[in-house]
Amino acid sequence: MRHLLRMASYSSQTNMHARNLAIVWAPNLLRSRDIEATGFNGTAAFMEVRVQSIVVEFVLTHVEQLF
């Protein structure tokens, strides 16, 4: 998480701020076995990934307090 926070500090150059990093990394950091097992697609999968990205963004914006 600290590494991703460090990457977010370069967002003016890379446009990878906490939200974009969360969108990219959330499915890997918070892998959902429900999606994999049932083969969710469409809206259900999108909503699951959205929740994952919100959680990862929260963690990234509060790294110092959480870790």
C-alpha cells in the first residue's frame, strides 16, 4: 500500500492518482471468489469491482492512519 501511495504522489506526471490506482489494483488486491466461481458478468461484476475499488481507494488515502 505504501508503494501505491508513493506511485500516487507522481499523479501529476502519470495521472495515476489514488482512484485510478484503486481501479486498476482492486480486483487483484481484493479478489472475489464469488465472481470467479459463478462467472459473474455484466452489471453484477461491475458493481463488485466498484465496491473493491472504493475500499482500496479508502485504504490508499488513509495509509498512514491504518498502517
